[in-house]
Amino acid sequence: MRKFTLAAAAALVVAGFSINAASAETTLRDCRTAAEQVKTALDGKEQSGNYDDAVKHRNMGRDFCTHGMYAPGVSQYQEALRLIGASNG
């Protein structure tokens, strides 16, 4: 299932999601920072209406970052933060 999710997400990126020029500078460090922000934001928010969706985006972010696709990974982490109602700095 995880492989399908990553493949589907990657297909979306290839099919038309544009990545701006600044994202070319996104690094593993950015992924780690975003992952920590999401972890902190999700702690204790299990009752939130968007919790499950935020977790899905967190997982997609982790998968992208694990495969060296840092910009889409950080984007997924940012969406998780948005869904949970947290600021991403």
C-alpha cells in the first residue's frame, strides 16, 4: 500500500504539479525540520477532524523525503500542518 501511495503521489508530481525555483534548494535538513514540526503539531491532536488526513500527508512527506524528493516532501508536510491548523513558521 505504501508503494502505491508513493507511486501515485510521484505520478501527480510528474503529471502537473509545478515546483518553483526555490524548491530546487530544498534539502534533507528541510525535510527533517518539517517532519519535526508536523510531529509536534500532531501530538495530542488525535481528536482533530483533520487528524487522519494530516497523518496521510505526513506519511507522504516522509516517503518523498526518504526517496530524495525533498521539495514535494516538504510540501506534503506543509499540507499536514495546514490541515491540523498549525503554523509552519
